[in-house]
Amino acid sequence: MLPDRVQEALHLIDSRASGRVGVTDTVTNQATRDRFIVDSLIREAITSSQLEGASTTRAVAARMIRAGRRPRNRSEQMILNNYRAMRAVREMRDRALTYETVLALHREVTEDTLADPAAAGRLQRPDDERVEVCDARSGHVLHRPPPAEQLPQRLREMVEFSNAEDGISGLSGGRFLHPVIRAIVLHFWLAYDHPFADGNGRTARALFYWAMLHRGYWMFEFVSISRFLTAAPAQYARAFLHAETDANDATYFIVHQVDVILRALDELDAYIAKKTAQVARIEQMLRRRTDLNHRQLALLAHAIRHPDAEFTTRSHMTSHNVVYATARADLFGLAELGFLDRHRRGRKLNVFETPPDLDARIRSTAATPASP
């Protein structure tokens, strides 16, 4: 059932996560968007893996991913796998889910982390020791998943459910099922069946992201739910247990998950507001400088909002209707101040790029600007 609390949450999620009206260019600008997406993927990869036992710090894991360094241990491998899986989810969001896709996603999540490498991307078999969910402290069994003999058919039904449109599938009784509820139930279903030797939770959360993106909730490119699950793992576990002990009533899990989603969207809003304020402060600092002319100020304002922009003497001449010598002086002056990075392309062409830490460079010189 869907209590009022859930109905209200679904309305808020619809209005905040699928529309584009009023969205800041922090997430619609392609340059900042790509950087923002990578940050979000790394954050989700780390926290989702930590939820399953990975024990490295966020800073170390983030540096590993950004630098392309090989993992040094199982925890780092888990995080790198999860990052790759989340990238795969983004790429497959326009495609229907298939039986083989679920197996491939699990293989991505668990590569080089299992005691039996052959178990990656494979459902448990009747002759395997069936996994159980146990209390980490007492060792008591909390959940016994369905028998391995049932897993192939259950996975086929789960895939059919995931691809059904507006509750048309017979599995949902021919009624409309809200897309967010469908995504949450998909998360619950895979975790309940626990069809793999390990990596079930990470695979379940990856499927949730696929379902949200597949149904048009594009803001979930930037949202990390595992951060909140990691902060309160006992609540996450209880949401599963309450459902199982009440005749598999998924309402408990749905209530928990919509609350987590709203908290994640609140965090996203706060992050966007912070970044927008940072850009405004940097632009204000620039306007106070007396050593930069109006063309240089305009170029830097553009660079702050478009971090992947490149500038040449020709482009600067065209943008500001100035002669070659003036454009060259503007660009080389900014490079000497450290506000642009200069590279040679071919024998003659100088290309000026925005440094990744431009805002920090501007802040560091704000107190003592150079003399004009």
C-alpha cells in the first residue's frame, strides 16, 4: 500500500528529479555536468562498496579512480568495480533490461573479488552452498533466500517486471505502478532473491539506478543514495526485515527508500547551491581586480562556467573585435598570472586552456593582485 507519506514523496521526486525547468546550469552545462557526473559516480561507488564491507578511505579510493591506479587490495577492487558498473548503468539506461544484462552487471561488480572467480556473473546452483543473510555480530540467520532451483525463473520474472510499462504486465495485476515504486521494488527483489554468491546488494542498487534513469529521472546521474544507507545501515537492514516478517509487505522498504531518496535530493540541492555561490564569489573577486581589462575578465568568467573551454588568439580576436596584438597580449597576460594554461598545437598555434583549479588560483591571488 502507499500511505500519504509515500504519495507526497513520489510527487516531490517527480517534480525534483525528472524536470528541467529552473535547473541551474551547474548540471545542464555540459562541461561542469561531466565533471559533476564523475564526482557522483565516484561517491556512489565508494559508499555502496563500503556498505558491503570495503574498508578504504574515500580520499584514497577517489585518488585511485581519478589517477587510473590499479587496485592494491580487495576493498579498492570492489570500489573500482562499482565505479565501472555505475558507468555501465548510465550507458545502458536507454535499453531494456535483459537476463544477460543482470548477469553482466554482477560480473562487473564482482570481478577479481570473489573466492571463486567463476561465480562472477553466475546464479547460484543447486549444488552450491546457498548464501544466507546473517547478523554481523551474533551470526544469526536473518534471511534465507529462495532455493537455487528457483533462481533462473525468478530472474526472468524480475526482468519482465522491470520492463513492464505502466503496470501493464500481468505481474502487477494490470494496474499502474509508479516508476519510482517499480525501481524500489526491483532493488528489493534482487536483494531478497540474493541469487549470487556475493555482490547482491551492489547489484541491486545498480539496478535501482538503471530503473530510475530508464524512466526519465535524469537527475539520478548526480544522486548518491548509498551515502545515506552507509550512514544508517541498521535502518536499511530493518526495512528488509520488517517487509519479510510481515508477509513480504514491501511497504516498509518503500517508505524507507523514498525517505532516503528525498534526503539525497536535498543533499544535491545543497551541493548545487554551494557551487553556484562559489562561482558568484569568484566572479566578484575578479571584478575587484585592477590588473585585468574587461576582455580578460569576460574570458575568465566564461572559463569558470565552462571549464573545458579552449581559447586561441583568433577566437579572442573574434569574440572582442580586437587586433592580433591585443588578443595575444590578453591571453599571454592571463597565462603569466597562472589563470590559463598554455599549450602548443602544431608548430605555431598556441592554445590556452582553463586549469582545473582555476577558482583556487583566483582565490590565492585575490588578496594581493598584481600591479597593472
